[in-house]
Amino acid sequence: MRFLTADYLFPLYRNPIKEGVLQISDEGKVIDIIDHRCKIDFKKLEIYEGILCPGFINAHCHLELSFLKGEIEKGTKLVTFINTIRKKRHNYSQQDILKSIDDAEIEMKKNGIVAVGDICNNLDTIIQKKKK
């Protein structure tokens, strides 16, 4: 059993709880939300700076284009965006593309993303999707 606490706990179904606690089972499931860390033995607490909140969902992603990170100017029109992809996609090896897909997934996980709706136009991400 774990007791996780942070500066704020964001349960989403109610207002944030200052120094709230998540009680987590050994299987990793939330058992309870406790209103304040003072209600739990201090030695049992895992204390974090910042916030605890549910995982984020990236509802529309193109992992296959991760290799173009930083290569396309922000705020371009769709036609410019597509033309830039067409021009630059052949400048990268398959190894570079697969590495950037892996790096992008690692970055998403580090940022709290727990599920992804990945839009695929080729099979470049299939290896990544087969990983557990």
C-alpha cells in the first residue's frame, strides 16, 4: 500500500485538495482520496512537490512524424505543413525515424500522457505499438 501526496491533489470531480493524499493498493489502483496528509502516519507518505492528477490523454498524435520535431515552423497553414513534410521526410533514415518515435513516446510518458490516439499513414509506428 502506498500513500502519495503533493502540494495539491487534483481529483477532477471536485476542487483541488491542498496536501491531499492518494491511497494506492499494491496492484496500483486508487483506493481512497484523503483530505489531508496529517491524517496519515508521516513515515508512510511519499511526498512530491507540485501536483498529482490523473494521467493525460493525447487524443490526436502522429508519432510517425516525430522525426520532424523542430523542423516545421509553428503556425503554418495546412498546405505548407504538408509540403514541408513531403520535402523533408526523405532526409531521414529509417533508423532515425524509429529512434524519434521511441524518443517521442518516452517524452509523452514523462509528461504524464497515459494513452495516445495515434493517427497512422504508414507502418513506422507498428514496432513501438507492439512494445509493452
